[in-house]
Amino acid sequence: MREFILLAAASVLALAAGSAAAKTVTVTITKNGYVPSATSIAQGDTVQFTNADTVVHQIEFKSTAGVTCAPSPLVIQPTASGSCTFNIGGSYSYSDPNVKGHVFRGTVTVTATPASLSIAVNRPLVVYGGSSVLSGTLSTQKVGEKVDVLAQQCGASPSKVTTVLTTAGGVYTAAVSPLKNTAYTAKNNAVTSAAVTVRVRPRLRLVKIAAHRFLLRVTAGSSLAGKYASFQRYNGTLKRWVAVRTVLLKASSVGIAPSVVTAASFRTSIRSRLRVRATLAQAQIGSCYAPGTSNVISS
């Protein structure tokens, strides 16, 4: 929940920054027409219509898609003003429906802002078998737009893992379950997001199978046979974990694809009722995984 609150806060800040960058351009209504009659603005900008004539005028747009005006309808008394904000790029023609002829006609040309696609992840570090949620926003804020989620797993080429649709405000979400450290990007047509990485810890499970005998199973997306795990006990005096011995992981037939299980069965002479665990250091597992730590049990 905390991660989604942070994402929402970031979105609010982004919208606030966008609003701060918006500009207002003035069009004056005179007895001879609009000055200027042709206006060019950027997407998100506002046109303010100021009535400098001695009679009431109305502004009516041929197309109102993406246009928000106040007051609505845009009827402007002498010396008063009204404004319209344009959120979609395009050409907008307008006129005064109460005046005959071609004098009271004008256009607003809105330059569309290049679309962008954001991406964030709620859990950048997971234990093997776990999942993360990717989320982001398409800047056009359109609903029903296809967003492809691309994954580049450690040591592999990028590939599409899923396609989702944007919801209200252009928001999308996608759940992913990486097998190794994986970089994710989102794509909508020609727009591609930045990359976010989800790191994966191997799943370590330590059990006591007899007096002074233990079994360590390590589950990951590839074999870790030949790697060494550290068997540790907790030293209450020093208040830290200390190494007891290293154990060699060997291939196991337990895993079901795509999971691969390696295991180590070993003996130790440490006394009973100590807190013990096993760890896999970064130097042992390489760059495709994050360091892993097992559950804590009693010796």
C-alpha cells in the first residue's frame, strides 16, 4: 500500500509540474472581430477571450473534444472574460453564432505534446516464486490503449510477457513473476518507457532432518550446483551471525520446470537449540540473482 501511495503522490507532483508550465494567451474581441484571429498554443495551454466590444459576444467551437471552457456556454459580457483550456492537439475553429458573416471567426491551433509512458514497480526485490506489480501512466490519458510489457531477463534478449489495457486516466498495471533479475519496459505504439529492474533472491529452505544433520534446498530459475552456501549460527553475545561451515550445492531431481532445485545434505557438530540459517553470497550466485537467505530454525 505504501508503494502505491508514493506512486500516487509522484503522479500528483507530475501533474502539478505540468500545470505550472501551462501558458495563457489572450484573444481580444473587438467590434471588428477577433485579435488575433489565428492563435497557436501548446497542449494544456489556455486561451482567454476578453470582450472589448460594447455588446455581448458568444464563442462557439465547431469541435469541443478536449476543450474545457468557463463559463459554459461561453457567453461574454462587455469588459468581461472567459477562457478555454485545450488538452488535445489539433485545429479548433470558432465563431460567434449570433453574428452573421465571416468577421467573427477564428482558429486555435494546438501543438500536441509528444506522448510519454511512465513505469514503476511496487516490489523491486522478490524471493524466487514471488511477484511484483508494474504500473504507470500513458500521458494521453486515453482509455483502452494497448500497453506491451517487455522483459529482459539476465542473459537473455528482450521479449513481450503480456499486453494490458489502460484504464481511466491512462493508467495501466501488470503483475510479473521474474525467474532471474529482469529489466522491464512498457511500450505503446512508438512510445517506450524507461526501464525498471526487479531483482530475484533464490528461495532457500533449511530443515533439520536428524540430530546434527541438516538439509538445504535452493530453488531458482537456473541450476546453482557447484555453488557454496554458508551455514551460520547466531551469536547472542556478539549479536551477529557467524559462519559455522560452507556446504556444496548439488543437482536435485525435485524441481519442476521452470524451477531448478539444488540441495546440500550435511552434518555439523554444533550444540542443539541454537538459531541457525544458511546464506548464498553475491560472489557465489553471480550477477543474475540477488543474495539469498534461508529461514531461521533451531539446531
